[in-house]
Amino acid sequence: MKRQYQQLTYEQRCQIYTLKKTGFSQRAIANEIGTNQSTISRELSRNSGDRGYRYKQAQRAATERRKAACKVTKMTVSMVRLIESKLRLEWSPEQISGWLKVAHGKPISHESIYLHVWNDKQAGGDLYQHLRRQGKKYDKRRHGKSTRGQIKNRVGIEERPAIVDDRGRLGDWEIDTMIGKGHQGALVTIVERTTQKVLCAQVAHKTAAEVTKATIALLMPYKNYVHTITADNGKEFSGHEKIAKALDAEVYFAHPYSSWERGLNENSNGLLRQYFPKGTNLKLVGQCEVRKAVRRLNTRPRKTLGYKTPNQRWMEMAA
């Protein structure tokens, strides 16, 4: 069955620009951002100019087309109030749009919501501050060979069972750390690949001992649903054998500078940055603040889950 054309978000257009500059094929870009190749092909052919593809120009052109096609506004006073209430819960415009369609049968586009946010900003409002990136640019992917030390007895991702890539079972996790300003404190972040459920804990120092202890504490309540854990090559994960033994699981390591191999975890870290921006001293962050942010993320509808929340999807699969 032919898939329906998907409207791209501003964030996805940023990703397309970055991945294209990196040399990704259209098929690889589609797989990376979770859409189909025809959508990428249509986007590039429609929005490429003399200087190639530029995400700002592409978003502007898409917005103008959308405005021209929509002659009757659906942003009533009551609808605006509802949308703004969800924005203040840090729901993205795309999540709000999908939720409105599924839960209320109201087809409000995410672009209309973005336009409302930017108009509110120009009028002195603060809705934009509740967006994940607050309109900031994406950083380009880094290049170069790995200079990180080798972890003893590490097992590469190429040996990870193929079933993990299928995302058909509960219990395959990705793990990373998020560092505070001046290396002051860190967060251990873990996300389950199928349900997108996020776990997180604050540690005072990004040492192997503290990260190992936090990882075991976070996952022990879910031990029956821990099959694999995929990490990057940071030395803080050198306690992987202790983690594997405590949880009766297998730990695998992605290739250096291959963040797309842990793409869901990278995305989750970006979502957490909405609550703990770069420049935050994470040593001063309390576990109460961390739990509140995690609760927000796990009760927020996701497009890739059919606008269900990670908690809802977890309950369905664990039942």
C-alpha cells in the first residue's frame, strides 16, 4: 500500500540539510528522520534553489504554501487556549497537531501552531520558550576519527542481535550521559527503543563508578524487561560488565562518532535539554527536577507511537 505524503517539520528540515551535507543518500535520510524516500525526494526537488537545499528557505516556502491553501482559520479562541495549554506542557506543535486530530478530530496543522507561536513571540509572548529548541539552529554533525580510549572487553554493535533493530520486543535500551556546564555534574539517560520510555538520574561526577551505580539503580525495577543496552564509547561505561551481570543483560557499543546508531537516545537527550539547557550546572539539579522532566516526557504523545505516550505504549506491551 502506498504511504500517504507526510508534512515535514522545521526540525526535520534541519536534519535533512545536515544529513545531506554529510553525504547521506535520500534513502538513508528517510530512515534517519522516520519518513519515506519519496517524501525526501519531493522535499529536495521542490525546495532546492541555486545554492542547493536550505532548510530556512524550505520552511518559509512550505509555510507560504500552507497559508495560501488555508483560507478559513480554524484557530478559534477556545482552540488557541487549548493549544497554548499543551505548549506550556512542552508538547511540540507536531505532537499537539497529531493529538488534536486523533483525540478531538480537529485538523490543525503543526505549521499553523508554529505560526501562532512566532506571532506570539513578536507580540512579546513567551510561548516559544516552551519549544524544544526555542527556534535555535541545529549544530552540524562532527567529523573525524575517534580519539577516545578503548573500553576493555567491549562488544561492538555489529554483534548485537538483529531483533533489536526490528523494535518488535520490549527490553532493548540505549544509554548515554548528558554533561553540565564546565563538567559540573551529569545526567545518566536511558531510553527503551520500542516504547521510547525515558529513565534518567543525576550523578555528581561522570565517573564509571557513579554511572554504573546509577544505571543499575534505574534499570533494576525493569530487570525482567532488559535484554540489551547500547552505549557510546565513553569511558564512563567501562563498568559495562558489572551492569550486564547485575541486570542479566548484554551491553553493546556503537561505533565512534556514529550517533545515529543510538538515534533515539540522542533525540531523548535533546528533549531533556529543554528542561536542562546547555550551561546548566547539573550538579545543582535535584532528583525531584529530574523526575518531573522525565514524567513530562513519558506522558507526552509521540508521532512515532501513533500519538500515544511512552507510558501508554509500555503498559500495552508489558501487559
